[in-house]
Amino acid sequence: MEFEAEYILLRGTFLGDLQIRYYGIIIVTAMIIAAYVAARLASSRKLNPDHVWGGLTWAIFPGIIAARLWFVLFPPISLTAGCGDPNSTRVCMDTAWFLQNFFNTTNGAIAIWNGGLSIFGAVLGGALGAWLYTSRFHNSISRVFHYIFLPIAIPLTFIFWAIEALYQRIRGEEVEPYSIPKFEPEFPDEGIDYKPWLDIAAVALPLAQAIGRWANYVNQELYGLPTGSSFWGITIDASKRTGEYASLVEYPADTLFHPIFLYEAIWSAIAFVVLYILYTRYKNRFLNGDLFLIYVMQYSVIRFLLEFLRIEVAYIPGTTINSSQAMTVVTFLLALGVYIWRGRGGRRAAAAEVPQQSKPSPSRDSAHAEPVH
């Protein structure tokens, strides 16, 4: 085992030399810790905490796909530099290039293992997966995947049955006959109300971001412009720099850059504390879903501001509009508009008179009356 700057190297495994990247370890750790906190919050509201782990499972796959798709649609300027310049010797890696080289295992659209995931896409894709988990489509989708994986499940369950049958014979017990696994939905056909879970996600997501951003530090990414200071900032290896900042002549090895990952991590940690207090102490002053709207607004603000410091910005194709800033402006205005619209007519004041942590409907969110598939 060798400990490198960005990964742990395991030599001589049955798969050859194997790299375990700190980036992945940090991201997975962030998800597990945030999910644990979310499960505890759910239990405190008499909601089934198993839905946190179920929703997370459904969110991971579409989250990764959407995160990569956003990166492909809005690649950073370090990849698109030289596009349209006939004298440029650089490969123009714009959206068209990614689609034309979709299965290129080094830099193509499919090569997520080489980096290039956007948090905007991750949130949108993850939200879609989590919504599908809570929706009335849950059982239909589960049924499809059940039959897709049935060819794998049959031999596995048969092996387990054979081992159990042998053990039963040794003990002289009657052996139950083997049966092919059947889909038996345990999730409510009408789905469950997703709004209370949005508020729990609003508390847990900043915690995951605060931890996960340190993965960017390990990879020496998500840094900003030079600080112009001799005591504040971080150094970045020349191999990790982009554009003009890769020059050690103009920007020596000891040049300090803004640690944008740290700024966002600190902001997210503060957001977690604030939203946690709002959820645990003042939840009855808000409508279900309000805290999620606050989460969206606060992240839109910090991301919009940090984009002024970022080097690796991305533009809407054919324009000079920063795609991240455009996205944050739109999402902030939408979230603010929905928040104001939902509170019209004194609805929040009325909701404060009836505590929302009252006994839930047994057909929807009860921790015991609603089993999870």
C-alpha cells in the first residue's frame, strides 16, 4: 500500500494495481454523514428514516448522469479555449466534441472517472431521482428493475436457497421448495408526500457540501484568481493550473490563489447550522418545503458571488454569459417568488398555530405503518 498525493495505491491485487482516490472517499463520507443526520431529523418528526437511505439510493445514479451532462453542455473555458481559431493547435473540447467522442474513455462524455461533474446537474438529477422515489411511479419503476435483474437474482437466490436447504436437512427440518423471486410492492401506490423530505434535504445538503468540498482541495481544483497577498491563499501545482496561470514565469510556484473550495465549505457549514436551528426549533413557523426554498436561495447567493473569483468558469455556448451565474439568478428568483407566493394570505402564521409535528397520517409517513421497498 502506497499513499500518494491524490490516492492510495494498492499493488498486486487480482485487478492489478488499484487506485483508491481520496476524492471518492471524501464524497462518500459526506453523503453517509449527511444521510445519517437526515435520518435522525426524520425520526424526530416521526417520519420513516428508511426513506432517507431509499431516496439517496435512487438519487445517486441520475445525479451522476445529470452532473456529467451539465459539464458536457457547459464545459469550462480551459477546454473551449481556441475554439473557432483556425490557428490554434489545441483541441477544442466543446459540447460538440464531447458528443462526437462520447465513448472516448480518456476525455469523452462517458469518462466521468477523469473529473468533470457539475453540482448544478448533480442537484437537479438527484432531485429527480428522489422525487421518483417518493412518487406514485415508485412501484412501476421498481417492477421494471426487478425484471431486468431477475436473470441475476434467480441463480443467486437459488444458491442461497440450496445452502439453507442443506442446513435444514442436516438439522432434520422440512425443506421449503425454491421459488423464483417475485415483485411484491411494499411502497404505497399513491407515493408519499415529498415536501417534508425537501426540508430535511435542505438541512443535510449544506453539510454534505461543507465536507465534500474538501475533495476539491485534495485534487487541487476549485481555486480562484491570485490573491495578490503574501499571507493568504493556497499554492497550486503548475500541472493543475489552467490558462495563463500555468506559466511559472508570470506566476511562480509560490503564487497564492483564492481557496474557493474553502469559502464555499465555510459558507455551507454556517448554512447547515442555521437551517438545522430553523428546522429543530422553528419548523412550525414555516410551511413544508419552505426551508428547501431558503436553501436554494442561500446557495444561489454564494455561488453567484464566488463565480467572480473563479478561473474555471463556463459560458452559455455562443455567448459571454457565465452559465453558473445565469443559473443562480434564475433559481434564486424562482425560489424567492415561490416562497412569497406560498406565504400569501398569512398562511405561515396560520401554520404556526398548528404544530406540523403532530401525528402523521398512518397511510403516508408513519415510521411504522409505512414499510419501504
